[in-house]
Amino acid sequence: MPGWRNLIVCDGVKVPCTFAKLIELIQVGIHDLVLLSTLLVIGVFVMAGIKLLSSGGNPGALTEVKSMLWSVVMGYMWILAAWLIVYTITSILLKPGYSLLLGAPKAN
């Protein structure tokens, strides 16, 4: 994932708005949301580390930090799985000649 992508994929004048551009917009939106969630996960990991360091060896704090990190990791795995599914579906829909009604293009 290279970085933030522009959400304006067509302008209606220079670049016409087509079904492929709608699918591309969905891809770009999901891509940016995955990047945003990655930044949030990093923030939660930092916060959990600070909480763990400042707990002074309290076993209750250790249990709380473990629970928080486990929840974040599981949530992030769900996000990545959803991204993989959406990316796979949209990359198939963006193939040249693909139609929702006719299916994939036939090989010559």
C-alpha cells in the first residue's frame, strides 16, 4: 500500500464517470480506511505500552493491557480480511470487458 490516494477518481469532464470509476472509488475509499485503521492500531499499541510501563507491575493492569491488545489485533485482522475480500472482488470487476450480466470475458 503506497499511501493516501485521491478520492476524486473522475470529474465528469476530462475523466468520464463510469462503472469502472465507481469501483475504483470503492477501492480507493477502502484503501484509505485501511491506512487510517493502521494508524489507529499503532496509536492503541503505543497507548497500551505507556499504560503497561506506568502500571508499576500491577497484575490487573497487565490483564487489562493484554485484553486491549488482543481486541485490537482481532479487530485489525477483521479489517484486513474485509479489505482482501473487497480488493479481490473489485479487481475482478475492473478487468476490461467484464460485465455483471455476462460474466468474465471469453478467451479467444
